[in-house]
Amino acid sequence: MRGMTKETSSMTRRGLGRLALGVGAVPLAAPAVFAQNAPSQIRRGDELVVGIWGGIQETITREMIARPMEEQYGIRINYVLGGTPERRARAIAERGRPSFDVIYQNIFESRELMDAGVTLPWQDNFANASKIYPIARRSGFGVAFNAVNIVYDKTRVQTPIRAWADLWRDDLRGRGRLIWAPFNAIGLSALLTAARINGGSEDNIGPGFTSVARLRPFAAVQSAQEQLWNFMEQNVGDISIELRSFSTLRRDRVNQNVEVIQPTEGQPVAMNFACIPVGARHQAAAEEWINRHLSVAVQTRYAQEIYFGPTNSDVRLPADLASRVISSQAEVESLLSFDIQKVNQRVQQWSARYNREIVGS
């Protein structure tokens, strides 16, 4: 998940299409645990390397995390900006001798890296630990909630869409109105959801492929978020699947005709995780960085700026903002989640099939 303009494509796109690089779960020795008093171990002159998306996420973290840490501890924060595939590949290549101290990944990639022994698992001994929702502790440190939703142009869809199953309605299916996603976090989440609502699962993905293939022909397959909005606004198509935060931002700030639906069968969870590579040179500073990202102040700013849902349960948002953001325990618990470990074991095979059966010509 990223900011609203061009940087948005680096997170929601390409992340899953390049996930399957053949990295299996490689057991390592027990990872180092968090220090009991991390700030006291931060050494003046240290240079912390943070891999994150650009745009608004860089702006928020630089203002609220990097500069205060630099001033307090006399350290330097160096950013490496870009998308998750590049960070993931570099982290794997550097396993055991990382140049990063903190890397941000999506929900699928963070679990893959942790299972492969590239990054550390969740640890409890830092100030904000007890406030973080359990689902955000599964593969590192979950810093933001999002969800995959249905979006459409309400001026061109006469009967409102309310459910995933509605995509297969006779007035919508196969009419060249649906803009689909490539095999990224969004496309994979939709595939898994289609499998689930048609009697399948992570262990039986066939119903997902069969049902999504029935939606063809697509009006287009989007490769970037801005491309989706261009397609919809140029009347190439009028229905798609997208992340809730950026779609709601589009509706509120650019195009009031965008309708964002939270389907009755549930919203597949999407998350960003901050991860610490095993062997990070400045682990104490990395821990402090993440602790600050998980603070009420930083999580609130993310919700205000880009509608990212807080993983800190102490965050309280005004009612109007809360209606736009995944922000309550009830909503967090209602999110559709999948067995990410099983998904990652099969994603390479599914990718080839998806490109052949779903988005292929």
C-alpha cells in the first residue's frame, strides 16, 4: 500500500506477480530476540537503512519517525525507495548479511521472508506490543490494514453491486465491463475469495480458477492503479477490484462517481508489514523505528492521509474518518484471511495458470 498518485502502483501492483522466486521455508537457528531496552543500545553515528515506498509514506515516516530519531539519538536514517519486489529480492540475496535494517513488505511477501529465515518474527518486548491486533503479528510487524473491495462507476451500473457473487450476474458477466487485476496481491486475493465462495479453498483452488474464467472477456487488465482510474473514466470498463483505501480516496478527492463496496461475503485482508532482517546491523534502532510506526500518533496520521487502517487498537478516529478506514475490532475480526503459508507454497504454480487461464489472450 502506498500513497495516492504514481507511488500507489509500486505496492498494489507487481508485488505478487514476482513473489514466486522459489524460496522455500529454510529453517535457521533461533533468531535474536528484541533487546529489553532497545533505545539504550542505539549508538550515536549509526546509519539506519529503511526500505519503503515513496510518496506520502516517505513523507509521514520522515517527519514523524526519522527526524525525531535523528535528533534524539544522533543517528542518520537512509531511505531506499521503491516497490516490494525489489526489496524482497534484495533481502533474499543478502540473507544473513543484510544492508537493510527495516523493510516494508505486503502480507504475502512478509510471511514468505519470515518462513525462509530472512526476517525476524514478531516479538513482544517493546512499548506498543500489547496494543497490536493479533492478525498483525503473524509475519513481522503489521503496520497497516487494508482490504480488497469491489469498485464501480455508479452512473453506469444500474443495479447496485453488493456482493462478490454479483460479479457473475447476467447483466454484468461477459459484457466487457469488468476490468480485472493481474496476478498480484489484489488478483490473488480475488482468486482465493472466488474459490472460497464457490466451495474451494487454499487446498482446492480449482473453483476459483473456474469461476473467475467465467467472467471473461474482460474489458481490460490493469497494470497500475492510475491505469484503472483512466480506464473507468474513459469508459473502457466500469467495474473492478481494488484496495479499499485508495478507492475511497479516489471517490472522496477526485471522482464522486466511484462506488466502493464492502462485499457481503467479506473483505479479503491486505496488510503492510515492517520487517527486520536477521542479522540487521542496527537492530536496536530498527526496533525503535517500528515501535514509533506502531504508535497512536503515526497510525492516526496514516489513517488521515491515506485511509490506512491502524493496527494499534488504541487508535480512536472521528466517526466520519472511521467510516472510511478499517478501524474497529469488529471490522478487523471480520476480514477474510487465508493460510498465507499454504498460498506461498503454491503461488508459483498458480501464477503460471492465472496468466494462462485468466489474463491470457
